[in-house]
Amino acid sequence: MATFKPVTHVVFDMDGLIFDTEDIYTEIHQEIANKYDKIFTWEVKIKCMGKVANEAALTFIEELDLPISVEEFKATFDALCKEKFLRTKVLPGVKRLIEHLHANKVPIAIATSSKKETFDIKTTNHQALIGLFHHVVCGSSDPEVKRGKPSPDVFLVCAKRFKSKPASEKVLVFEDAPNGVEAALAAGMQVVMVPDPRLEAEHLKTATQVLKSMEDFRPEQFGLPPFKK
């Protein structure tokens, strides 16, 4: 069994990692693209994934050559979010792991590129689960997060808000997006990647560990309490 450096704290990305929001994001972006007879391709989506709201919007607009401003995009996007993001579901294996870590007093937090307003919509029907986290950092709204992923800011800010302020090497990050993996590594943290199966192998090379599903994660490999049999 593979072993890695032991950790004491765990940070979770949210979109496509805790919740199945990436398919909803695709639906929203394609709905906007349809207005201009454009196609929101997988290649463009990869470039947008993990970025803070303004940077993701600008990437989307530039890649599809849309005749709209970032503000115009955000107004349409936000309106669609209020309807569609109430459908979010927790991905397989995630609830079990979060509850296990919390029960074993392992400090856990969320570091997401989402805006606080969007985060609130996505988590409307999952308050009990979100309540298990020590804190949440919303990269697109938090004034301390100066740069979005792939810069390490959101993870560094998140780590220092734990009561014990762990060293970066003692933090394990869960991510699904290449930009997020790059950000976690730049922060000096280990990162477990649970990618979309469509991601090409080149995007998986740098993660500390790559899993097909959170159900495959074994906490003891990182010095965390093992699941009970």
C-alpha cells in the first residue's frame, strides 16, 4: 500500500469535488453560449475550471469570442445560478469522508473559487454537512485572496484560518481541477485529485495521488485515522 507524508489538516475544494456542480456549470455556460450560436467545448471548460469568478468569465468570453462584457456575463450567469444550483447533490464517498474526519477531530475546511452568494445557493440543501467544516474560504469574495487558482492564495488563506495554523506540508487538499491541483502544490501541500474521467492523462501527472472516486480514498495512507471496518 502506498504511503505519503502524514498530515494533520484537510482542505476540500467544492465544485466537482464535494458537489456535482460541474455538470450544472456546463449547462449554464452552454445556455449562455447558445445565445451567440457558440459551443462551450470541453477544452474551454478545462481552462475555466477552478478559476475565480471574474477570471473564469473572462476566459469564457475570450475563448468563445463573445460580444459581451464580464459584467454582462455575470448578470446572466447569476440569474441562472439561482434556479439551477438548488439541484446540487453530494458526490459518492464525500459525505462518509467528511463525517469520518469530523468525528475523529481532524480539522477540515473548504477552499472554493466560488463567490459567497453562489456558495450559499449551492449549499442550501446541505447545511448539516457544511456545518461540519471549521471554516469556508470563498475565493471570489474573500478580500485576502488576491489571486485565483492556479495561484496558491486561496489554500494559504484557508490554512492560516485553522486555530492551530498548520504548516503547509501538514495540509492535504482534495481537488478535481488541474488549476486547483497546481494551486495546492504551489502552496506546498499534498493534493489528492479526483478528476473528471474525461481529463487527459497530461493533467493528472503532478497530483500526489489520483483517484477515480472519493470512495477509493484511504485516510491511513496520509497518517489520518482509518475508516472503521
